[in-house]
Amino acid sequence: MSDVTTTRVPLSRARRWTWGLVAVALAFAVWHGYGVTVAPERPFFWIGVALDVLVAVIAYALGRNWPPEAVFEPGALVLGTARVPYPAITDLRRGAVSAKPFWLAFWVPTSLVVGLLVALRPAGDFDREVVEFGTGTARTRLRWRDHRAADRFVTAVRDARPDLEPQYGVDPAAFAKDRAPRLGAGGGFLAFGLGLWLFLGGWFGMQLSDQSLYRGPFPAEPTSAALRDLTGDLSGFAPLPGVAPEFTEWPCDRTNDLILGPDPDAADLHLKLESRTLPVAEAGVVEDRLRVAAGMEPGEYLHGIGPDSIDADVDIPEDDGLYVEISTGCVTREAVPGLRDDLTNLATALGAR
């Protein structure tokens, strides 16, 4: 073995890309993690965070396995964290391997048209220069887009081991530890999966840019004023036996509700007064007076109250017995307790206890 000075031969830019992918995946994890707080009821962002972390781990592991250069030191060949003494190299082979399986696996699920074009081209159009060397029972494989870097690598090995004659022809199916991205179908499907992850992760993340409600949120003070005004127009009701106010907070849908779901920071508060046992005549008196106070036409079942800037309404459908429902429209969660008090006073004015 002759003495050699330190020589560096570039292998691929794969590690640079994987480190960039790690950074993107971690940024996506933070972005989608914020989405979890925005849409806790939807599974999309929980799944997204899990996939982001998985991509970051895989990219980091692959990046460590794909060194950017081969370093020929005086005593050994260094490939990333692996150090191969020159005497341990038993043979050296070079040849060409087609990357067509990679591009077929990537393009067929992405675009059938492009996949068909790839399928029609000869496999030799996708050849990559490959160099393999053995160390006992183990083999290591390297590849390049052109032959010049492969020539430099073989020359550097020959400088260190003049007794080692390179042989030609490699078996792509034979197992070897790859120090560059794989060119087979597995690598193609991995690339397709990463492309799909980037598209879906970006698309779901973009949904966070519009968190507006489908309707609202409406201002609390005008809503409260409208309820107080309606309460002030109602007096003299006898207690309604067996009628108690029932409150329900309805979720407020967002504009893109399919992805983000309802807004946890907004609610539509509903007051319901219902009795199946109250005589029809007595129930009709209560409902008719409420219609008059709310400015409803006779027989009208749904009517908004207050200014156009709010969404409070009175609902009195045709029903046996008493059925009245009054809603505030979508307001912020902070406004709900005060509006609940207003609705409680309204229920009391109608005779509900």
C-alpha cells in the first residue's frame, strides 16, 4: 500500500437535502401542532404532527447514512461515521445501474402520463455510475450521475491500493450498504410519499390562515341590549307550571368547517322553554304575547331581534303545548355568562322558574 495524502471525492448532495427536509418537517410539526390547538376536535393535525416527526426521524437517519463526500486519509477511507482501513478492501467493482425503477415508482402514482413516458424510454437512459467495494462479507455501494466523480473515486482507491484491479459489472439485486440514495422502486415510493406529505401537510396547514366563522362572532353588547329590551316588553305573566329554562351551547362552524371544525372559542347560546302538558290556550297566550313583543307577524315562527349587526332570534314553531326557543347567535365564550343571565331574566319574565 502506498502513502496517500488526504483526498476528498464528492458523493452526493443527499445529506444536504435530508437536513433541509428535517428542518421542514420540524417546522411542519410546530405548524400542525398549532393546528391542534385551533381544531382539537379534528384528527387531521394530530395525524400531521405524528407524520412530521416520523419524516424528521427518517430523514435524519438517512442523512447520517449518506455522507456528502468520501475522504481518503493516509490510513483509511472515511465515509461519514464509517472508517474503512485500506487493507480491509478486498475487491473493487464499477458499472452502471438504471434508475428507471425509481422514476417509475415515483411517477406512476403521481401522473400516469409521465409514468407512461418513463416506461417507454430505454432503461439505459436512466443509468447511474456505480462503484462497489467489498470488505470481507460486507459490500458498500456508491453512485453518481456521471462518470467523472466515479473515476476520481476509483483513482483514489488505486492510489491507496495499487495492487487492487477494478472489475466491471455490478449486480443491482445483490445486497450492499448504500452510501447514496437508492435507485430502486423502494426509493421511488419513498420520494412519492414525501411529495404527498409535503403537498397535504402544506395544504392542511394553509387552512389555518382562515379561521373565520361561517356567521359571526357577533358583538355581545348589542345582543345583550336586544334581549333586555325584549324582556322589558314582557310583564304580568303568571308562573308556568313545570316549565324551567333549558340552556344549550351550540358550536359555531368555521368557514372551512370540514378541516377546522367548530370554533372552541365561540358559542351560540340557546334558551328553550317547553311544556307538553301546558294547555294549548295558555301556551298560545304566552307565544302570542312573545310574538308581539319581538315584532313578529301572527303565525310567524322565526324572527330576528335587535339590529342587523347581531344574530339573535326568537323561534316559536307550530307545536302542541308550549315551545319557545331564543338564541343569541355566535358570540365569544367570554360573552356567554352575561348573555345567559339576560336569557334567564327573559325566561323569568315569561313565567318560567
